[in-house]
Amino acid sequence: MEVNETVKSIPAGWIGGFATSNPAFAYPNPDLTSLPMPDNMLNIDKLDRQQAVKWPEFSWETQKGEPDPKRCYQMFAPDISRIGYTNTGRVYSIICPQQGITSPLLGTLNVEVTVTGTRGWVNESNKELAAEMGVVGKIWFSPPKGNEGVILKGIQELIWNKLQNSDFPFPFNKSQAIMVTTHKKGDPSQPVFPVRKGQSTGFPIPDFAKHEDVAWTVGNLEVEIGPIVKTGYPLVDTFNQLVMDVFNLGSGNMLQKSNVLTWNVWFTEPELVDKNEWASHAWRWRKSIDADHGSPDGPGTAARYYDGTPFKPDFNAIKKEEESKLFEFLKQLEGDEKDKIVSLLKEI
């Protein structure tokens, strides 16, 4: 696949050689198992160069298992993701996307793909790469923004106060986020999955999800969604499942167990790494999404089907599902807030 050759000046300093330092690393089947997989943020001091993922194009089936699974395509918020490597091309860190979405009753949910470890190589000379990584999905809440209707605002504030002030680890901050496991497609025992050159080949890709005219190069990856990690607190696990069920209704089953989430990562040309900026990059993004439910570098796109038709969640169905599940959950709680929430729900 040809990509854009008209790019700005690539900085000097590229040496290369790591991709060819072991014959096992070579295509068509790169074997990277000889490399350790350290924590993703452990070796920032070793990074020299980076390629930013300006266009992270995701795809998944909204009705998995059906004759027509109704595949969706969506570009997540741009310019958060990037791959970092040495002057010789050894990969030490990959930053993955974050996204903010809104739930009619529960407020703002923050969604992050957190990299647990990575290894691999980049070759600037031929615009290729091969890497492996492990990730978990994290979902947690931000405080209500106060711009909803009076009833919804009241429900959100009561839920926030009741659950945040409890002694249980409800997902009201990143450290207590809902943890969604992932693994290599078809192999639940393998939490590590490959990142390879080129676009995904398992399904057709619409023109609106391609960026050959502006990208420097492209890679692809896919993960199968696993179960939620249990917290050991039945009440919290019940609430977390409620949140996941609602999230999947609103996102077209993006993180439905056993679904396969793929993305094509369209890179801009290599740049030098500012190590202090790299270390703070994800934090600044996290702050930006919390602050305005948006992206500091512009929004992503709405989810669409192959023909460009927008994916439209059934918000009435989502609200009914939320109400039903929230009623069931509230039966397990005690206190005045519970009675107030139930009363407000009946007014909707």
C-alpha cells in the first residue's frame, strides 16, 4: 500500500538496525518473543523518536453472530496515540486512545485503552513496524457537569454522593476503574497481541476510514474482548456489569464479551521525543477529557456503517435499560439517597 510521500522534514538521528538484529523479527511472521515486555512507562528515558497516530480508525461488529453483523467504523479522538522508539528502532512505549461518552442517567464515562506492556521494532527506512502489546480497557466516571435537566442532574449527584462516599471501590476514579480484559483473537490464554504493518484485511474498509493522502504509514491491530475483572465486592461487580451493559447499548457492543475490536493506526512522519512531554502526555489528555468531554486536538468522528450511514443508538431503549438495571441495583442499597433516587426515577 502506498502512503503519502509529501511530508515535512524528518529529523536527523535515525540509525536503524534493530529490526534486522534478529532474523526471527522479520516478516512475513515476526517473532518477538525473545524480547521482554516491560511496563509501558518504564523506559521513557530510552525514547529518542516517535510517530503519532493522527487517525486511529476503529471497527467492530454491532450485532456479532447475526447474518448481517452491521460492522461500524469510527475514528477516535486524534493525536493522543503514538509509538516511541530508540534511534535504532527498538520500541519501548505505545500510548493508546482515550474517549469520553455520555450516559443518559449516569453522566460522563471515561474510556481508556491502557497499555500494560509492549515490545517490537520500527524501521523508518521502509516505513514498516512490528510490535506486540497487552492492554486492558478502563471505564470510570467523572463528576456530573451540571448541564443536564434538573431531574437527571439530581439523580447523577445523588448516585455520585452515595457511591463515592461508600467504603466500596465503585468506579468513580481511574484507580478504581472497571477493568475489561482483552486477549489475542481466538486465544483467551494469550493477553499479548500483534501490531503489524498495513491495514486490517479481514473486512472491507470504507474510503472515509483511509488516509493514504496524508499519512506517513499505517499499521493495524485487533483484540478480542474478555470478561470484566471481578473486584471481590459483589455490590461493586453488580454495578460494574450494569455500567458495561449500558455502555454496550450506547456504543453498538464495542466492548461486548467475545467481540473483536480492530483498529488501523495511521501515523504521521517521525519526530523527536521530548521525554518530559511524553511522560505528561496521557495525563494532560485525561485532564482535557474530564474538563469538557472532548479532545484537545479536535473530536473524532461519529460511528458509521460502511455506506456512511450513521450508527444511531436507541436512546429510549438505553434509558429504559438504565432505569431497570438501576432500580434492581438500588434494592441492594440503604439510606435516604436511595429513596430520593427512586423517587426521581419515577418522575422521568
